[in-house]
Amino acid sequence: PGQIVHYPMEANRNTSDVNGLGTDIQQHFDNTHIIYDNSTDTTYLRGRLLGKGGFARCYEILNLNTNKIYAGKIISKTRISKPHQKQKILREVQLQKNLKHRHVVEFINYFEDDSNVYIILENCSRKSLVHVLKHRKYLTEPEVRYYLRQLVAGVEYIHSNQIIHRDLKLGNMLLNNEMDLKLADFGLATKVDFAGEKKMTVCGTPNYIAPEVLQKKGHSFEADIWAVGCIMYALLVGRPPFETTTLKETYLRITENNYSFPSSLTTAAKNLIRKCLHPEPTSRPLLQEILADEFFVCGYLPHSLSPTCCTAMPKFP
Ligand code: ADP
């Protein structure tokens, strides 16, 4: 094992930098957590913890064959002892495997050893918009245009692949080192098998659940548009539109379309949110219509965002 650690580190210092961790990767990876994928004969080192999810712990992972850094979702087999739990993970992998887009987290590899299953993904070193909002409380309109445009591009791509995400939320909008938004977590996603198909149930609890999903009336791609509206509201206001202290009360408000705007929001922002939160799914805007909306053309839309925006309010021209 010692051999493995010493060989690529010094030789390929610069290649590690494409992942934006700086050259001193030895600070991030020690040789005590070695992961071996015998299906591809690849050795990885486990680095710092990036986050915890329902099943998985996510770590920075260094591929010692290429010296590239990824994110590794590690799921202990003790936590997925029931066959349907494993099936759910395999379905998630199956859906994500063939997707390739600038605004969707890239799937790299899936393998198992005796203790864990591993999902290797593109590394998003700046975590998610949850983390941004924790520091910032709420965002400026130009920032919201920036993130929403990238979100819509990612959603447009997965919809064109007949996939409904069904759990779009701030925690599933990750940021890489360059502040590029990457759509993540296909745990509740589904594939539409024929035009016009309505899905009746979701196996899990979506965060920004649409009324038609809640009422089990049959739902489709429009459920993701609802979530885009909730995300836009949350980014501009600092809290989600239907938030209450209990899930029951929140669901009642969703069913009744009962939400209000703080006076700080501009008319253009309110109008677009209202369109996305239309109770009737077919009355919600198409993704292209969102991008063409007054909100996107009435003010500045940055083409790039400084990483300082993660913690401090930017000043725009
Ligand atoms: P689960 O499916 O068990 O809920 P998640 O997909 O939510 O697990 O991942 C848990 C956490 O790990 C996320 O909240 C996020 O902070 C982090 N994470 C997930 N994927 C990546 C990634 N590709 N790059 C960086 N961090 C990630």
C-alpha cells in the first residue's frame, strides 16, 4: 500500500489541480483508507467527508491510476440488507449512467466490495445551494438567474432523455470548483416509457412535492417545473413557499395553493414563480418559456459567478 501512495503523488501534482483542490493533495488523502475496485483494477484513496445522505456517506476520492479526484458515495451493505433497497440503488445508477451534460453530475463508476457499494461521481467541491443559502440567507436576482438558467438546462436535458427527476431541491443542486451547477441525486427519478404516461406514485418523499404528486392524480414532467418554482422562491426569499412547522400543514397549503410573497420581491420574479406554481400541471410554463420569461430578460444575467458568492453578497455592474 505504501508504494501506491508514493508513486503518483509527486509525479502528477499538476494533474490533480484540474479538480481544484490545489497541489497539496497529500493533505486531503491519507493511505489508511484504500478502496479497490477489482472489476476495473482501480485503487482509490478516501479523502475528506463531503456530506451525508439518507443511505450514503459521500467522500472525496482519489483515483490512484489517473490521479484524478472524484466524489464517492459509499453505502454500507449493512444498511441495504433488504433486496428492494439494493434495487433502488441499482435503478438510480441505471438512470444516471448514460447521462452526460454540463449541468448534470457525471456518473463515473459503480462497484462493490465485501463491506460497501460505491458510486463514483464527478466531484462538486463547493457542495450545494443549501450550503450557499446557509451563509447568504437569500440571493440577488442576477445570481438566481445564473443558477436557474443552469438548472433549467440540466432539467431540459434529463427530460429529453425521458427522465423526471422528482426531487429537485437546493441540496441536489451541487457546485463544482468553477461554480458550475450540477444536478444530482436520481434516487426518486423515473423514466417515462411512452408519450403521455402518467406516474401514479413516488417511492420516497420529494422535498418540493407538487400537488398532483401529493394527490396521486397521475404526474409527469410538470412536477419538476413546480419544483423549479419552489427553488426560485427559496433562493430569493430564503425559505420555501409552503413551509410550516408540520408536514401535514405544509401538504394542506400545497393542495390549497396557499402561499404569499414578501414585499421585497419584484413583479417579474413574482409572476414567474406564480406561473411555475400553477396548481394545474398543464398550465405551468415549458422549460424554454421559463428562460424566455420577463424575469430573465429584465435584468443582468451573469455568465460566470465568483466563488466568493458562496459566502458574501456580490456587487454586479
Ligand atoms: P443519499 O442518496 O443517501 O441521500 P446524497 O446523494 O444526498 O445521498 O449525498 C449526500 C451528500 O453528499 C449531499 O448532501 C452532498 O452534500 C454530498 N454529495 C453528493 N454527491 C456529491 C458530489 N458529486 N460531489 C460533492 N458532494 C456530493
